[in-house]
Amino acid sequence: MATLQSLDIKRRSATTEPPPHVRGNAIEVAKLIDVSKCIGCKACQAACLEWNDLREEVGYNTGVYDNPADLSPATWTLMRFTEFDNKGNLEWLIRKDGCMHCEDPGCLKACPAPGAIVQYQNGIVDFVSENCIGCGYCVKGCPFNIPRISQADNKAYKCTLCSDRVAVGQAPACAKACPTQAIYFGSKDDMIAHAEERIVDLKERGYANAGLYDPKGVGGTHVMYVLHHADQPELYAGLPNEPRISRLVELWKGGTKPLALAGIGLAAVVGFFHYIVKGPNEVTEEDDERADQINR
Amino acid sequence: MASLAPTFGRGAMTNHWNDIKNADVILVMGGNPAEAHPCGFKWVTEAKAHNKAKLIVVDPRFTRSAAVSDLYAPLRPGTDIAFLLGVMRHILTNDKIHTEYVKAFTNATFIVREGFKFENGLFTGYDETKRDYARGEWEYEIGEDGFAKVDPTLANPRCVLNLLKAHVERYTPETVEKICGTPKDKFLKICEHVASTGNGERSMTSLYALGWTQHSHGAQNIRCMAMLQLLLGNMGVPGGGVNALRGHANVQGITDLGLLTTALPGYLALPSQAEATYADHMKTRRFKPLRPGQTSFWQNYEKFFVSFQKAMFGQAATKENDWAYDYLPKWDTPYDVLKIVDTMYEGKLNGCIAQGLNVLMASAHKGKALQGLAKLKWLVVIDPLETETARFWENHGEFNEIDSAKVQTEVIQLPACTVAEEEGTFTNSGRNIQWHWKAANGAGESRSDLEIMAGIHTRLRALYAKEGGAFPDPIVNLSWNYARPEAPSADEVLRELNGYVLEDVKDPQDPNKVLMRAGTLVPGFGALRADGTTTSGCWIYTGCYTEAGNMTMRRSTDDPTGLGVYQNWGFVWPANRRILYNRASADASGKPWSTRKKYIAWNGSRWTGPDVPDYGPTVKPEASVGPFIMNPEGVSRLFTRGLMRDGPFPEHYEPFESPVANSLHEKVASNPVARVFKEDWKEFGKADKFPYVATTYRLTEHFHYWTKTHLINAILQPELFAELPEALAKEKGIGPGDWVRISSARGAIKCKAVVTKRLPTLTIHGKPTHVVGIPIHYGFVGTARKGHATNTLTPFVGDANVNTPEYKAFLVNVEKTTAPAGAPSV
Ligand code: SF4
Ligand code: SF4
């Protein structure tokens, strides 16, 4: 939404100058969503709409509990409900979807507009609307399918992790609203420690594969999940098992972008554009092969 | 209400929200707290996180509560009694009951009269023409000393416990599976968890709500749990209890203040026509103890009654006029919602004030309610929101079909402000009376309900004063001592409920010493008197506002024992007791059953612990005074004598609309004493035309019929839907998001289909039976998508004891269809 002066910037899209880092001792934050405690009440969703002054149009029932039907410029977080028949015992897996605030953000890497996406020292990834050119590269760069481009103003929108609240020492609105404390907020270290306790409890209750979702492929995330079935994250409305940024995006970003005239850079740009227009933003074998070729 | 009081003595949540965290097992059945009480549900989460509690959910649907449970089992709507009697049988036959508790603190050892029997689905004394029982034989043997006879050895076959064992013997796991459709292995697993708490070391809490009340045998559903908790010794202990979760923030409050049509505030009785005189009324309310030395606290009834009359009528209530007893209306029959709607429908009601009730949407059988409203001469709607009731006369196509031109009813809307726009108190499920402050001014011309009622009263009073009338006395003599008669403050009303001292009360030992000064607030209900020198608008609230201040404003978060006992947060009736019957947390000698569950114990000279003892604070254990001080027996009741209309033990009766016969007694299929109005017998559907079992419920995203007017709630759950099991959807070719038509014998609705694994196809009497779920919440007014009223479908029959409609179990048919006219098809 906007840059916050009280939060130092660690990274900035399409920018090579070194960021300021005198306040380099900022604590890395994280939101921990304990899926095993979530009752799907949507208080977090309502709180998000209230705090961020968002109002979606009243939609329709499409045969499921997920409402609105998808993330949108006015829906930055959404409960996704999945029914899972676990060997005769039904489970209703309810995952709060939204930006994962990747340590290594694909959106930021893919973004060609200087300063349209920033990452603060505390790990939060934020979109700066006035710098956004609405090209949609972030959508493709994101391994979690999160950003949405508004038809109204042609800007990209997603969860800010309530960077405005965090900057003044408050927890995100969703964490504050959650009645069951399924959403925790604090330093990343504390959140990992808390998750470990929860995992012990879940294992005792028979969930042998309970675990923390903090995927390494994106350098870890500042939004993490406690899952009963951490071995099968796809069960939770398609949470990617091993999310990673397309190597094409890596190439586009990895030092090549400012040197766009060099041959290797051009190939990367072409490859990247192919990837961008091609459709789904899962990383395919084909993309990786293409990246390998370019890199060779 | 109607089952807890006959069992324990008081009709309210026995424990409280914070106490849920002390439970070892949480049984959610007849409710869905994660969905309907998400904020209170945090205490379940606490119990799981810090007490390693197991959460068990038994529900026809796999609910949001089930989503976080350790164990879930389905059952057919309306068969909870069969399930719970099966659990009772399990713990009785496997000797898992807390025997010492049961012998000491229940009426297990009491001997029942020979005349009492249960045969072919009926208890002794049934009169088919009256659809009622003569309940005289449902009583203890009384000895020559005037006390009930007991056999502490339990050798006598007529002991309550032995009769109970015989009664539940039929409910084997196989029978439970046949009636309820609950797989036997799941049922037995739940039995084991439940049984693990029958020992004083561990405790189970029961959380329920309207999933139990809204049945033709609703009170008996709850009654089963009350009995089960007694057999396990889970009453009066931390993390135990039978806990009614209230669906509105202040339902407990309104119930305390006389909601039930035959009750006065504080659960005093509103006299019936049979009690023409004060003496008649008091004659049956002496509450002589049934065992030697018992407290039988209702012996104080007259003190509370007289204090109430003094609060109501002030100086007009005198000893000479029997405390203005004649001013009280005498009821002929209970006037619950079904009765009122039926009376409208019969054209026998001229006017109606609907205050905070959207009766058109909320009543069972909407079609009948609609016709009833159209027969009124006038209708006053007091509400902060636009309601369908106020607009019942508008034609909204198939959503509300009515010939507007023919409606003669004059509708007057009085806009009320919302609760945040006025000050006052809420009484929560745990009986905690909490003050709330005004946050903003009401919109437009809205006024508080208090001001609206005062406006009506002061005008009526002036009319009666001027014009007289048949009997103006109760109205012109109503005590109305407020600084601004047209707008009393909530503070003044709360003081009045607490009560005042009218004349100096002197110390009987020392007449020079004044114990209580005239004009001061009464310190507690122990100070109320039957001689007209005290007032109290609601005796159980006495102590909430004393000379020390407004106790409901207290907000201390001190919890010295860590058991969630915030003694200085608000004021809990009665006498600031957080857990009712807490003396039962110690054995007969006053020693706690276990260190884990230590709560109130005898320290050699008095009862001590984190809570206010629900007992004489210095009554010695040797005195053998029972912990259920409201009951003349001193103990709780596994056998309720004649206190419930439909039996001293619960029995499985089918819902009035059921897909199967009652396999236990075919001739008596459903509750033999539930009231059915003549016209409605023909409106019950049969399984040939309506083969599927349906149930209705709330969603977290909405609150009754209010929040559909609010944009965010409408965004989160925009449109009416029905949940269908996958097998049924497949049979009918229905896909997710398709339009379906659901019909019952009373009408039809159209809505979207949610096809789900969470609604079961159960095997009932060996046959696959589909269960269909339909949320409420939608209508033709508001911001959410226009929808049909779910209550178009529901049957017009209520519980035998309190007449709560059977919203939870009825029969429907389901067909695929197209969008209703006027609804965009998506
Ligand atoms: S989840 Fe997507 S939008 Fe959010 S930080 Fe990661 S890459 Fe960017
Ligand atoms: S508020 Fe908490 S419990 Fe409710 S949906 Fe959000 S995460 Fe789940």
C-alpha cells in the first residue's frame, strides 16, 4: 500500500542501489496460522475488511463455504474449506489463504517497476501502489497465486500483513480478531518455538505427520502454518508442496535485469515473457529446462 | 430450563464459560459452539491446549465444531435421547458410575411408589383424550415421619437407580445404531471417553444449545445429559456441568426476568387461574423438606414473592390486600410463540407488539405466521432494523406471496436503538450480569427499548387515570419512581431489581441496633422479608447493586487459583456463585474428591475455596445437608417425580415427522403429551412424499435475521443454501451451486445446493436415510441476496414442557430446479 518510514526497507523491486540499513537490527516477524485450531469463523476475514476499508460486492453461493469465491483486490485473505476423507474419518481442513510474505519474494523479483514492491527489514512484503504499473508480473512471480490486479485502478493488491499496525507495535487485525488464537503474531523465532509445542500436542492426538509449513524454496515465509498433515500440504486447498520461484524469474532478476541489452539478458527476458503469458504460475519442468538453456 | 430445574433445582448453565477450560472431556452435542458461539469457544481451545482435553462432537452434521474435534460421530436428528440412554446403559452395566457421589448426592436410593410404571411407551396415568398424564403416582414412598423413604443399600428394586437400570436396559449399542444411525464402534469409543470421567479425578463438561431444545422432546434431551452428569459425578465440579449456551447476548437475562409465559422474574410462578387467592398460590409453595434437616431453599418463596409485589406495586401492595395478589394476571394456558401465532391465525388476536422479534421469519411454519399477521388489526414493531415482520404485507413474489391490497393491518414501526447505543446490563450464559456502557448515540429518531416501553406505559397510565376502565388498578398503581418517568435510566431499573429496604430492620437481639436502614439497597437475598419491609424486582439478582456500588461494573481480572474464577468481574447470580452446587465438589465428609478437582472443601470450621459456597458456609458435613439446596430432597433427581410433563425418566420418541416407526413402541411414536393444535395434525408430512430428514441451524457468518442487513456479513455468506449429502445429490443429479427446491408438508423454498461429505446418509432401521441441512438467516429484506424463509418448511409443534418449536427434525423432499423469479442465475 505505502512505504512506512518507521520500517526500513531491505529490498525494493527493480532497484540495484543498496538499501538503507542503519536500523538493521529490526526483528523478523511472522504470523503463525494454526490450521488445527481454526474453526473457519471468518472473523479474521471480517477484521481484514474493516481495518483495510475493503468492501467486496455481495456475491453468490457457488456450492461451497468459501466466500467470496476467490482472492480479489478487495479480498486479501480468504478461508478455503476442504473436505478430506481420512480413511473413513472425515476432516474439514480450513486454511486462511493470503500472502505468505516470502523471505525470498517472487513477486518482488518479477516486478519491473522500481519500488512498486518492497520488503521491510522485519520481513513484510508490501506493495507501493503509486509505483505500481499494473503489469501483473508479480502475479506470475508469486508461487502462491496471491496478488490480484484491480480493474478499477490497474494496481496490484494483496495482504500487507497490516504493516501499518505492525509499524506501531500492533498485531495484524486478523490475529487480533481470531477468537480461538489460531493466529499468532510475533518474532519469527517465537512463532517457530510456539509451533513446535503445538506440533507435540497434535502428534499426541494422533497426527503423526503434524508439522510447520515454512517452505525453504522461498527462503522461508513470514506467514507460516501449523498443519496436521504437513507431509501433504496440497490437501489444504492446494497449498504448494515445494513452492519455489521459477528459475526464469530468478534469471530475470538475478543481476540480469539492469543489463537487459546483453544477449543472455535478452534470452532471459524472452523466456520470462513466455512464462508470464503462458498461464498458471506453477513452476513446470519446461520452465526450468528453458532456464537451464539460457543459463548455459 | 425445564429439565435442569427439575433435576438440580435451578434452570441455568451450572458452570460458566471460563470454567470450560478446566474440563478433561468436552462433549458437544445439541449445539455447535464453534459456529454459534465462536468467542466462547476459545475456552474449549484453552482446555485442549492447556489441559489436554478431548473434544467429542456428536451431531447430524460434521460442523465447524467437529472440524477441531478429536472424535466425531453422526446421529439422526431427533434421536439424541436414544443415544444418551445408550451411554447411560453403558456406564451402568460396566460399573463406570461414580457410585459414592451417586449414593450421597442423588435420589438414587429413594424408593418410588409401586403405582409408577412404564409400559408400551407410556408412563402411568396417561389420558389420551387430554394428551396429558395424571402424575400422582410418579412419586416417592413417603414414610410415617413424612419423609421420603430411602434404601442406602440399593437392595430394594423400587430404588430410583434400579428403576433407571431397568429403563435403559433396552438401549443397547445395536439399538442405538438402528435408531440413530451412529456406527457402533464410534458410539462405544465415545462411551469410553465419557466413562473416563466417572471418578472424581477427571471431569466432563456438556455444551449444548438449541440443537437440544428445538424438539418435541427438547427438555428430555437435556434431561438425559443432566442424569448422565450426575451418574458420573460431574456436577458441582470444575470443568463439569450441564452448560446451556445462550444464543443471544442476553437470553439468560430475559429468561431470568420472566420470559417464560408462566413465570415471574426470578423464576417465581405467575399464578394460574386455579390459584384465585394468595392462599391458594402459597399453599403449594411451602416446599417442606422431603428428608430430615434439608435446606429446601424455596421455603423462602414467600419472602421473594412479597418483595417482588412490593417492587411492582409499592404502597398499593399491603398485607391486607394480600400484597396486591389480584393485580397479577392469572394464566389459562401458556402463551408461547406457537400459541400466539396460532391465536392470530384463528383470528382471535387484535393487536401484537413484536419487540426484538422478527416473528414472520422466526416462527415455525412461516405460511401460518403470514396469514396470522394479516388478520391483526394492528401490529407494532419495535426494532433497530427493518424486518420482514414490519413488511409482511409487501408482496415479494415467491419470497413472500401475499395480496397486499387485502391486508387491513395497521403497522407501526418504533425504531429502537441498538444495544451499543444505550447503557444497561447483559446476563451471559454463565449467569454473569455485566454492565455495558453507551458507545454512541442511536441513529435518527431511535430510542432505547426502555424509553419506548416507558413512553407506552406513561401514556396508557394517563388514559386509565382519566377514563377508568374495567380494572385500572394494576396500571395506575404500578410503582414508577424514576427521575424521568418517560425515560427511566438503566441504573434506576437495576437498583429496583436488586431491591430496597423500606423500613429500618432492627437486630432481633438488640432492638437499639439497626441492621438495615430504610432507603438503602438490600445487600443480598438473605435479607429479603415476607412482611413487606423489603422490595426486590428479581430476587436472584439481589446483591448486584448494593450500597457498595454497582457490582455489575466490576472488571477485576484477578484469578488467584488460576481456575478461571474471576470473583470480582461483574456479578453472578445467585450470590456471586460461579459454579452452582459446588459443595458437591467434595465428598460427604467435606474432602475434595481429588486434588485435581479441588474446589470447595470443609476446613474444619467452614467451607472454603475460590468460589462462594453454594451451601451454608458453616454447616458441618456431619449435618448431612445435601448440596442441592433448592430441592426439598437436598439431593439431585435422577427421577424427577411429577415435575416434567412427559415423564420422570426420558424415553426415545420419534420426531413428529419421522422416516421410520418407533421400533421401541409402535403405538406411541412421538411425544404423547406434546401439544398439537387441531389444524396442524393434518400438516405433518409422511416419508412417502417427503423421504429425507431435514434440520435447520445458524451459520457463524450471520446472527439470526439481523446481519443480512450488514454488508460485511453479506459478503462473507451471501445467499441461502441447503447442504446435501453426496449420495443424495448423485441420485438427483444435483451439482454444487445448482438451484434446488426443498419442500415439506407446509411449503417449499428454493436455494443453492452445497453438496458435501459433511451431511450423512445414515443407515436407519437398516435403510439408507439422507439428512439435509438448511441454514436460517435469509429473507426478503436486507443486503444479502434475497432468499426464501427457511421456516416455510418447519413443523408447528413444540416441546412438551416449554413448547419450543421442533425446528431441528422434520421431513422434506428435494428436487433440482431453476432460479426463482427475480434471482439472477449464477
Ligand atoms: S506469497 Fe506471493 S505475493 Fe506474497 S510475498 Fe510471496 S511471492 Fe509475494
Ligand atoms: S478468525 Fe481464527 S478461527 Fe476464525 S477463521 Fe480466522 S483463523 Fe480461523
